[in-house]
Amino acid sequence: MKSPLRTLFNKAPVPYVAARNLSLPWRQPTGAEAQMRAMGSVGTLFAIVNRTSNATAQVEWKLWRKSPSGLAEDRLEVTRHAALDLWNKPNAFYTRQENIEIVQQHIDLTGEGWWVIARNPRSPLPLELWPVRPDRMQPVPHPTDFLSGYMYTGPGGEQIALRTEDVIQLRMPNPLDPYRGMGPVQAILTDLDSARYSAEWNRNFFLNGAEPGGIIQVDKRLSDDEFDELTARWNEQHKGIANAHRVALIEQGQWVDRKLSQRDMQFAELRSVSRDVIREAFGIPAFALGEVADVNRATAEASKTWFAEYLTVPRLERIKGALNNDLLPLYGPDAARTLEFDYCTPVPADGEAENAALVAKATAAQALIEAGAYGPEVLAAVGLPEIAFGQPDADPDRELLIKLVTAAPAALAPLILPLLGIDVPEPPAPEPPSAPAAAPPPGPAARLDIHHHAQPATFQPTASFFDLARARPRHTHTAPRAQADGEDPDLEVVRAQLEEALAQLLEDWDGVAEEQYEQLAEQIEAAVDDEDLAALATMTVDTDRAATVLRGALADMATVAAAQMAAEAAEQGVKVTPPQVDPGLQNALVPRLWAAFGSELIEIAAATVGLLGADLTASAGREALRLFTPGAAGRQIAESVTRFLRGLAGRLRRDQLGAALHRAQNLGRLATLEAAPTARYFASEKLDGNTCPPCRGIDGTQFETLAEARAAYGAGPYRECQGGIRCRGTVVARWDSAQ
């Protein structure tokens, strides 16, 4: 029964000290108590238990809200909860680290660890957690329910009955007793005694003068007074190290040596064997205890990983199971179902293995891309993140403008300089034309490396237009070199312009996507909380901002492409003024100096953002339906779906936006050709592993008219390309020297 004095002398739920100064001198250490006392008498055992319990206690713990998907990366951390507060501060006298360390000591020494829970009588919630000695806990079996409760025996002999919900037991299973545990110390008690006795023998050896024992032999029976006198004189003159090796005088007696030295006892070998046996029982190598005679840096790093993985983690898993299965249910069924404790892994990261895996992935990605696979799909397949091209700190608008300015000839000054806020200088007096060089025979059309994946181009700035843009006064420049009839323009600029525009658009699209994620999260949370799963199929997102962003990007791309086409014509000695893009793309009223083009891009932008929004809502709805379970929290599922959407590879988004930009690019080029003198028009495709048979067939083909070229490339990619929206074919033009 519970002692009435417990509340007067103890703050803990069970007695830790006796109510009165009561000693039991006849009581000898037995069982679990003897196993725990062994830690203080055998140095090897102390080193092992101290190392393992310290490592276990130093690990950080967190409380998580479970994810319906069951994946650890989808969990949400809980920073405020009564169970977390109890675990971090179990009672007024113990810290979490001390609490874990002492229980782990008990487990390593006896195979059992015990916590007793203290409550307020008016509340069922646990308020304190107290570690107790295993030798004082006794399970009370039940004939049908397995366990009735526990009996705690206090230091004063009092016994306290505890309910099953008042006790948490951690144990290493005992094959002979389902109620108790078995630790490694039980298996080596004899060896521990040998180690302790050998140490005591060595101590007594030196206390006795570092000489083996002997016998004083007399030839008659001594009276009690004679025996006491002989013993006292001998101890006074010869006992202890200070009296070692003194000459002994024995009256009526003879000294007989016992020839057993330390060498005879094999004392050193005995201590070494005992250490090995103790380490084997715990499964711990010598280097874990600090023996580093044959350890280098590599093996030292490996030993850290080994110790954490094979010694610390199993101990943490035992504690984790007790917390989740025994402690959390005390806070209600909802806590047991939705929450879980978990530790931060003590296993250090394997930097060498991670680097090797990264190199292997990068090598595989390089091989696949070089073989013709699509770059973004390759990165997703091998587990690499998306990689943006270009300089991360560069201003995309500025870089694009610089490339346009440095690549454009001086003939485009009247068009571009006003856009930069620079007055157009008066043109210099024309120089007499030089005799044109003989034109070489026509060759194949230029082939543009923009069919699928592209690499950034390297540009050499020209002096004419760049210097003209910087200089506001008059500037004399040299007329551009006329391009020969069979020489194709450098279309690396075209490819770079598209890649720069796509990179900027994808960056701007992140803000659009985040707004749509928030809209979908609100709809998912409402649908799940109302258990209206049909609403997941009718979700929508606002596409107004998306359409505005895309229209602006298409307008910029078409304008740049039209100017670029004019620059290619100027390189061949043909002057053409590129038309303006439809102002409706930019939602602005701009005076029309030339015929505007690109009005169809407004509808293209609306259709593209609509398709992207529909795909996004479909993906969100499918993922929310997959995660749904009856009674699930809508907010939690909405957060998981948002993380899922952010983690998508984004291939569809890149393909759709890239196709729209390429359409604007080809429309801009074709619009300039409409305003230019008639030329010879050729299809340009990249002949590599990604080029499909229809594109290989059209590459280099001359169109009879510009209308035929528009029919083939007016939608952006070649209309019969099997790659669909990923195609990046275009039209190039050649003007004869006479023109």
C-alpha cells in the first residue's frame, strides 16, 4: 500500500530516499543492483556505459505532425505542445539530457529502464517524468490481461502499487521472462567479478609490501595471548609499503614463503581478457573507447559513423518507440494518431559518398543530353535540380539589351536609340560605294542550334552601334559589310535572345505561380474540411496576372526578333525598318508609325495561361485526393499539396512558355520580312540527335514565297515537327547583291 509519509518527505511520485535514517547492513547487493554497482567497480564497463549513454542523451528531439502520405519530408514540426514541454523538462530536478542518460545507463547495465509518471489528481495529463531504479520495480502479472500493474519498493522498504498508465518501461527483451529485460552485463557477471577481484588482488599486493604472502610456522600450539602478541608485533613492524623488506625476527617460529607472484597469477593477461570480454558483450570496438594506436583520420571518421549507426541509433529507436506508443497516447487519441516524436539523426553525413553520387548523376546527365535527350527531363530523371543558364547576378533586361545593341548594325540607330532615351545623331555623309566582290555560289541555309536544348552564346561586341549608342553628339561610322549571297547570318544571337527571354519569363512566373498555389490551398482546405471531394474537380485559379506577364514577354520577344531580322538584312546591305508589335500586348497606347503585327499573340497568351492553369489545378486536385483520409485536417493537406506543386519539375511550364515565346520570335522575324524587299527564304533546322525526320527533311529547303515560309513557321515550330512545341526551327533570308 502507499505510504502516508510519502507526501511529507518526497516531491517525486515515488520515494527516492527513506523516510527515516534506516539502514539494512545485512542486505547484500543482488540481481539488478549488483549489475548497476558493477559500473563503479570495473573501469571498462564504466567507459562503455558512459560513452553510450552520453551519446544517446546528446541527440536533439523534435515533435512532428504526421503527414497523410506517411513520408517524413511531408511532416510539419510542432513547436508548442504539452508533451514536448514534458520531454524537454521532465521534472524540476532533471533536464532532458540527464533524464535520458540515467535511463540509458539502467538499460545498458540491467536491460531495463523505467519512468514513473506524476499527475495532478484533478487532471489525467502527465505533468512530470521520473526515472527510477530497475531493482525497485516489479511487474505484477495478470492471468488474462498480461499485466495488472507494477509494485515499487522504496528505500525504506515501503511498497507502492502503480497502474500501467503510470509507468513506461524500456527493455531489451529477455528470452526467459516477458516482463523483464536482459542486458549484456548479465552475460558477463563472472568476468566482471574476475576483473574486480584482480584489481583488488593487485591493490592488496601493494598494501602488503609488494611481496607475496607467507606463513609463520611454529612447532607448538600458541595461547590466545601469545597469538595476539605475535600478530600485533608482525603487523606493527612489517605490514604496509613503508615497512617493506625489513628484516623479520621470529621467536619460536619459522617463515614459509607462498611463491605466487604477479607473473605466476598472469595478472596483466587476466585484465586484458576481461576488457575484451566486456567489449564483446556490448558489441563495441576498442577504438570507440579511445584506443587509437592503429587509427588514422579515415578510420576515425568511419568510426564516428559506425558508432552512431550501430550503437546510438538502436538506443534512440527504443526511446522513440516508448514515447510514441506509451507517452503520446496519454494526451488523448488525437495526439497518438497525428503526432510523433523523432530524433535528429546522429549519423554524420558521408560527404565522399554524396560527392560521388553527385558526380555520377552529373556524368549520366551529360551523357544523356549529348545523346539527344531533352535537358530538363534528364535532370528530373537523374535526380538533379533545375539549372538556370546565364549569370545569376545579371540583370536579364540589361543583358538582353546589351546583346541587341552590340549585335545590331548602325542602320538600326533611328529605331533603337529613341527607345534608350538618346537623340538620333545626324547621319554622316555617305562614302562612295566600293566595287562589290564576286558572289560565291549559293550554299545551304544557315542551321540554327535552337531546336531543343541550347547553350549560351559568346558575343564579341562591335564598335559601330555600341559606340553610337553611348555617344550623343554626331558620330561617324563605317557602313556595314555587305554579306555575300551564299553566306548565312549568325543565328547564335537568335538562340541567345530566346533563352534569355525564357529565363526571365520563368523567373517572373514564380510570383504568378505562388499566388495560384495560395488560391488552390484555400480551395483544398475548404473541400477537405467540408469533406466535399467533388469540389477538388472544380477548382480554378486566377489567370489575369499570368496573362499580363505573358503578353508583355511575347511583345518584348516579338520586338527584339523583328529588330534582329532587320539587323540580318542590314548585314547583307538591305535596309528595312521593322514594324511595331500590336500595342494590345502591352496594354499601352503607342503611336503607330508602322503597321502593327502580332495581335494573335494576345489570344495565344490567354490560351497558354489557361492551359497552364488547368494543368496546375488538375495536378493539385489529384494530389489532394491522394492524400485525403476521413477526418484529415484540410490545412495540413493543403500545405502538403503546395509543397508538391513547388517540387514539380516544371517541364510543362517551360515547354508551354518557351513555345509561346518562339512563336512570337518567328512572328517578329516574318513581320520584318514582310516589310523588306523580296528575298530568297530558307528553312533552318538543327541536324542533331533530337531532330525528327520531318525537320531533317525541311532543313535548308527554299520556299517559293514568303507565304509558304509563314505557313511552315508562322506558329513558331515547324508545323510537321514530331517534337511539337519543343521545336525551334526558323526562317532565314538571303538578298542578292544587286538588291
